[in-house]
Amino acid sequence: MAETPPAPLMGALGGEAGIRAWVDRFYDAIAAHALLAPLFPPDLSPSRDKQFAFFVQFFGGPPLYEQRYGKAFLRFKHRHVRIGAPERDAWMELLLSALRDGGAAADLVDQVEARVAPLANAMINHHPEKQDAYFFN
């Protein structure tokens, strides 16, 4: 898991209640998204809970994710999902839109994007321009 940022970012996001509301808006959008919805199970409740616990920990709160699910190992845990640049871009757009829709200021959205984008980039496992058995093709 990446280095934990200072706790003030957790506070700027509204603490656990703010992160829960953000994650709920985000997953509501995922459920209705043509590209992303098929990548998730029909019941998004477990995904919502995992994302909430991860973001609480990632943005400086208590280590909820590790307490509940163990080490993150994000790329490994997402290995069964074909994630290319279009999926990554759509995921980031919905994530940041959900934050904006909750009233987040532009500077907070920028800070979140700077923290989350490297993780989203690392999830890309589909590279159609590469003909390598290591990647989904």
C-alpha cells in the first residue's frame, strides 16, 4: 500500500462520514455506467464497503482496510478484471465527479486526483498495443 498521507486530507474529505457518502455516490454512478458496471458484481455492497475502508485508510484515517481485508495488494486483487486505459479513465472520472457532486472544492479534487491517479494507472493490465502473454489481450 502506498504511504499514508497526512490526516488533514481525511478531514478535508469529511472524515469517515464524508468518505462513505462519496463512495456511495461513486458506486451509484458505477452501477449506471455502460463500460464499468459489467466489471463489477451485481451486488455492489461488498465493493462499496471495501472501497470505503480503503479510502479511509489511504487518506489518513484508521487502518480499516487492513483490519478487515488484510494487505491491499491492489493489482493482484484486480487481476481477474480486464482494465485498460478507457476503464481507468472512466473510473477516475466517476470518482472525481462523485467528489465534486458532494461539494468538494477544486483544490481538494486536485489533491485527491494526485493521490489516486498513480494507483489507477497501476491497475491497467490490458495493453492491446502489446502482444505479450503477460497482459490480457
